[in-house]
Amino acid sequence: MAQPRPRALAAGEWRAEATQTGDAGLPDAGLGDPASVAGALDCDLGLCPLTNTLPIRRLGLLDADVTETPLVVAWVEVPSLRVIRSEQTYASTTAGGGSDNVIPARRCTAPTSWAPSGRGS
């Protein structure tokens, strides 16, 4: 079983170390190309909407109507635990025109056979 340990380094650099045993026929766990996620401020765990809270809170999407904001994130693919670049766009819209009805929305692409889209992971 793979055990990744992603962590941010200075100036938006990333490194992830992983060990694995056995062969599940999945891509290798960990970060193969650290330069691919250069500048990423957030880490997104695939299939886990909780990690979408990081950019939602950082961009203030729950407090105001925010235009589309493109982001690069370090996406942890599930179940392989491979760390790859994901380009995501976050924005907020108001439901019914009221400022207290702000809804965060997200679009993203990932270079995998399964790419999440819409709201949540």
C-alpha cells in the first residue's frame, strides 16, 4: 500500500515521497515531476470534496460574488495516490440574486482517465 507524504516547500515548490509494496496495476504513487505543480498553493485529494474548502475559503467565495479564478493545484489521484497537476477554475455565483445566497463552483481538468468536473471532487 502506498503512503504519500506531500508537503509544500518554500516559494510554492512541492515534493512528495511515497513507498509502495505489491502491484495493483496503478500508476506509481508520489510526485513524478515536481515542476509540473510549481506555483500550486493548494493540494486536492481526489474524490474528497473537503479539500475544495481550501481555495473556497482562501478566495472568499462564500462571502462575495467572485469572478472565475484559474488555479493550479497538486491533485492526489485516488486510488493510485499519484500527485499530478490539475488546472481548476473557482468562482461564485449568487442564487436568486441575493448576496446571502453565494454558491461556490469549480471546474477542473486532470491528465487521467477519470477527470472530475462540476462542483466537488
